[in-house]
Amino acid sequence: MDEDEVLSKITRLLEKGCTMLATHHDCGAPLFRCQGEVVCPVCSFADEPNSPARAQPSGLPERELDEKSNFDRAHLQERGENDDEELRVAIGNLRASLLQRLRELTVALDDGPDLDKLKKQLDCLEGLLRVFRSLQE
């Protein structure tokens, strides 16, 4: 499979709302999380009707493939849960920082009649509120 085909498959997964993970499959392609399942854009899907839906690494008996697949799946799921927890913590920290900055800017609005400074502060407040709202969705 050439590079254009791989990029096309990756693009289709991203368009479907799948999340690219920080891990790669044995074939070298990045792994994706789609509807709760971890998939490889190269090995997990078949474009031609007569090719297998899932590619299997050569040289391993079916039983070993199942064991390897179960191990990989458990490892990826554990890693995904760790990534999800790290993301929740990071978003919580970001929210706290945004709230602190919003408080500081709100207090600073009373600092005098400088209209240029006031406009800059209001622009900053507007941007912070936009980011804060997007985190709540």
C-alpha cells in the first residue's frame, strides 16, 4: 500500500471523528480510537472486497494471534484510560488557571481611565470566556 492510500485512510478516520493515538501499530501506522475501539488505518480495514478485513501478522498461529491481540487490546485500553485521566486533570488545571486570570482581569478593570488599557483587558476577557465556554461543552 502506497503512502497516498495510507494518508487517505487516515484522513477518512479523522473525518469520521476518530481520535489519533500516540501509539503505532506493528505496521508503523498510527492507531486510532473509533467508537471505543482501537484500530489501525492500514490493517483494520479492507478497501477491496476480496481482501481480509483484518490483516494478521505472518508467522504466528491463530492462538498466539488471539493472545497477542488480547494483550495489545488490554495494554491500549489501559493506556487510553491513563490518557483520559491525564486529559481530565489537564482540563481541570486549565479551568482553574482561566478562572484565576478572569478574576485578576476583572479586578484590574477598575484601575483608571486609560481606555486603550480597558479595551485590551476586555479583549482578553472575551478570549478567556470563549475558551472557558468551549471547555464546558
